[in-house]
Amino acid sequence: MSDLNPTPLDLTLDGGALTARLVDFPSVSGDEQALADAVEAALRGYPHLTVDRHGNNVVARTNLGRAERVVLAGHLDTVPIADNLPSYVDGDRLYGCGTSDMKSGVAVALRLAASLTEPNRDLTYVFYDCEEVEAHRNGLGHLVKDHPDWLAADFAVLMEPTGAMVEGGCQGTLRAQIRLTGVRAHAARSWLGDNAIHHAAEVLTRLETYEARRVEIDGLEYHEGLNAVRIDGGVAGNVIPDECVITINFRYAPDRSEAEAEKHVREVFDGFELTVTDFAAGALPGLAQPAARTFLEATGGRARAKFGWTDVARFSALGVPAVNYGPGEPDLAHKRDEWCSLSAIAETEERLRGWLAG
Amino acid sequence: MSDLNPTPLDLTLDGGALTARLVDFPSVSGDEQALADAVEAALRGYPHLTVDRHGNNVVARTNLGRAERVVLAGHLDTVPIADNLPSYVDGDRLYGCGTSDMKSGVAVALRLAASLTEPNRDLTYVFYDCEEVEAHRNGLGHLVKDHPDWLAADFAVLMEPTGAMVEGGCQGTLRAQIRLTGVRAHAARSWLGDNAIHHAAEVLTRLETYEARRVEIDGLEYHEGLNAVRIDGGVAGNVIPDECVITINFRYAPDRSEAEAEKHVREVFDGFELTVTDFAAGALPGLAQPAARTFLEATGGRARAKFGWTDVARFSALGVPAVNYGPGEPDLAHKRDEWCSLSAIAETEERLRGWLAG
């Protein structure tokens, strides 16, 4: 499909037009090389930037010796195309795969990279691959592991679709399995066995009566949740089952560490066999940081907590407070009729430019 | 494997030797025709018997105008052979596939059929196919449906393996599904959903605290049981599930009808959506019948309740009280090292002969 893009990327196009160019440059996860090449080539054309590359991840930065450094980051990949290319404009809407998630955010970052030759804060632009697939393939994760110095900063803005609203931090997620055991027997002589499924009653009662915590951090309200996401038990229609496994998912506010989250879950299910299978730490919103405070003012002062886990947590793990802020519509991500508002693209760029060039 | 049996069945062999001959005549479910042919041919050699055939089911009877008629029945099929043919004798044990379940019982019935020319009760011998497989293939079921008159009697003895102990009646079994519903949501915003798995807490609590009834019928103690045999719920690791299904199995004493059993289960799970999926009525032991009383005395007076569902219920459905009584060892049925006690074969035959020839 590369014939859709015979010419190099022109970063002087307006935000909507540049978004359309990026959208018409297909880059489904795993197939980002051509787009990463184009992004790298375009950025190397600007002498105020130094450019590094690692795999299909491109990092550009200014080196002006400013007191603060800010990261603007976005992923290059999209979910699979669903008959929604090439892009087209209808009124204020640009339709197509990746318009909201998140080539509009990438376009804004690329335009700022090209045009902000003398920003008031040093800037690091990060474009990475494989955000839409398994965590171990995530390009930002590879940069964290192999080149954490490239990501050093005081604050980071991930330009994921937020409807041009600041979303602070993210909640952590922990998955665990609770295993109930019993003794197998023929159902006709059930008293010779011990029914493992029945022992799940107490676990599910604790879940049903669990009161999820709400907590305010940096002015944002987080809302936890503890849920069974799977239950499996049974051997055959005439057998008393000797095992039942409940998978639980704890979504926790970013004021808890991974260890604290695990301790809490173990307390809730005290007396049961519990194995943690899967962990992703949350990220504090960091809105009390100086860079964040001015960012919040520049973007209109509105912010809300982010409940789902996002890549901001990867910055958080490096000690870099991070927020999500982008022009895309979060509810349209991964939808066949995905679109992005052209005015939101322009507004997002204007707000960021006001913050960084003011 | 028919070369194992080049000669016709000789019903004058002693019980152990005849059992060995039958065992060495492979008849895995669906492959009973050769054995049914041999049984039919052997029985047609006795002028005191009239013989009927339906499929691979053979029915022979005396017609002496006695006041009572008794059925002796056994299935011809076995579970698949597991390197346990041909049979061999080790001390008092005859080893091989089907020795206990139930060619020893068939051998006893065939010997009685051949030798009891003037029994004190009219006798009906029933040999049928496909007992070890799906209920709709069961040969006794086909006779119940197509020739119920062939099975008319005052009492029936099914010669399944019972360790030469009378097992009376059988419990019924009812399976049902209880469906819990909720509202799907992303696990990061669980308060927007309604977790169907959590709603299973109340159902499982009722199961865990359920007190199963024990009841004495005709001097035998039945023991009911109500159990979850399967539970399934869950969409994905990050989704609040909107459905959870619990399959329950109620094993009930034969003093409850199917309708009463269903009513009881609906009362226990009042307030929940319950669908009955599967039903098999129980069978009363019928040990108060005159034929049964003398049978019990002749077999030593010991009897116990049968908890599992068995083909006696098919007789019960025709209004014929039925018990299980056979020389095989029930715990060895379907085992690779299946065996039957040669002395139990002789004892069972002697007891039945005493009852029917006395």
C-alpha cells in the first residue's frame, strides 16, 4: 500500500492535512518500518533537532540547555485496517483508520517538532511502534529498557486520544487466580466428595460486598474496582468437581504501589490460595510538578483521572510524571467509523504551542 | 476377533467357564451382533423357551401360566477393550474386559434359562445392547418403546455388578442450568457494569448450606445430593462479565417424582433463572412386592439402596419394580484390570436357582 505515499512527509502541511497523510500511510502494528523511515527522514531535515533511532522507534530532541525538558510522545501503529482507508474529510471530521488513535496526535507532535525552533522548554519527541499489541512488543517499553536516557525529562505528554482533555496518571492493574480445591466423587454419591465450586461462594460473597475505594490525587478522583473476570470449574455432568479457579482483576489508584496492591488483595481474600499472574503499576498524575501546572493552565485547566492503564505508566516507572492529552476521540478508537475532529487537531496544537512557545 | 469363538455357545458349561467364553466373544457397544446371534441361537435350542429378537436384543421366556413373572436381564455390550482380552483365570479370579460388567451376570442368566425348565415363576430373560453408551442407543430402552409387552412382569432383576448384594431401586437425576446476568463493561471502569459472576455468590451459598435429605424406603436408606457440577463465566481479562452459568445436578430419592424433584430445585433457587436440561426418573426398590420379598430372603436378606441411576428405572417406568443383583464387582467395572470372583458367579446362580426352583 506504500504507493499511497510516493512523496516524503511534508511537516509544513496544516495539522488536518498532515494527519490525513499519516493515515494514508498504513502502519498496522508490526508494519511500521516505512512510516518510521519517513518520520525519521523528515525530522533529520531540521537542524535544531538531533535524531536517534532504535528499531522502528524515532526520538528527536532540542538541546537548548533549558531548565525543564518535556516529552511529547505518540505511537505510529494502528489496529488492523477495516475497509477504512484512504481517509476522507466530511465537514469538520477526518475519517479513517488511526485518525483518532493516534495519527492526529502524531501529526501535532511532528508539526511542533518542525516549527518550534526555540521552545521555552527543551523538547523530546518520541514516536514508537507496537502499542496496539502485546506489551512485550511495545516500542516505548523497548526504549525504557535499552535507552532510558533518551526519555529523561521533567514531564511527559502522551498524545493518545482524550478529546483534547487532560487525563492524569493511570490506575494500576493486578490479575490473580484464586484456586478452590475439593475432592472428586461421583455425583450420585456426592457426600464422598467435597465440592470445590461450592467453596467459591465465600470468595464471590467477598467480591459482591467489596466497597471499592475512591481517592483524590492531585485534584483528580480515582475509582478502584475489584472484580472476578473469569470463573471455571467442573469435570463432567456426573462428577463432584475438585477444582474451581476464579480470576480476579484489581484496578487500583496510583497512590498504591504494586506491593501495596498485592497486599490489599491478599487481605481481602485471606484464607484462600491466591497467585498473582499479571501486574502493571499505575502512574501518578504528577499535576503538582511545575511543568505540569503550566501545562494544565495552557490547556484550559480541565483534567480528569485516567482509569485504564496506559503507556504513561512507562514514563512513571522512569520517574517522569506523565499525562494523556490528544485531539482524538477516545470512544472512536478501534472503530471502523473512526474519525477525528479537524478543529480539535488545530486546538490541541495551539494550546501546546502556547505552553511551549509562550 | 470372532476367531476367538469358532464354536457355538454351550450353556451347559459351568458359570465361570461360560463367563470366560462370553468375555472372549468381544462385544463393545455397537458391535454386539455376533454375540446376540450366538445367544439367540443357543436359546432357540431349548424348547421350553420362546425367543424373540428386536435389533440386537434377545428376549426368551417360559410360558407356564405361573402366578408371577420375573425378568432376569443383562446387557451384552462392554466398554472398549483395553488390552484385557483374552480372559484368564488366577485363583478365584477371572480377569478380562466385561468379566464384572456384566458377562458374569449374563452367564448366570443364560445358565438359568437353559436349565430351569419348570421354574416356580414364569421367567423372562432379556439380553440387550448399547448400555454403555448414549441413552438413546440403549437396547432396553428400545424394547420399552417398541415391545413393552415383552417386558411385562411382577419384578425384575438386573444382573449388573453389585458384589452379589441386592441393590434396590435407584435415585433419580435432574440437571439444570442457572443463568446469572449482568452488564458488560471495561474492567477499568467496573462501576459502569454489573458483574454476573458476583451474582453467583448467592446461588453457591445456597448450595454450600444445602442439607441433603436422607430417607428410608422399603427399609433402604437413600441419600440425596444437590451440587454444582460446572460453572462458567468470563469474557476477557479486562471485561466485567455479563453472564455466568452454573450447571447443577440433583440426585433424588425415588419417593420423589420428576415433577416433585423439579419443584424442589425451583424452590431452592427461588428468584433465579433456572432451566432444566436433563432428567432421569428414579426407581422405587419395590422390595415390599411378594416376588421381591422371597427374592430378598433367597439372596440372604441383605440389601442396600442404589444411589446411581441404572436401567432398573426403565422397568420402573413400566410399573415393574426392579433391583440390581449380580456377581460382578462394581468397583472394577470399566477398569483395565477388571475381574470377577468365580465363587461369586457360583453363589449368585445358586441363590437365584433356590428362589426360582424352590
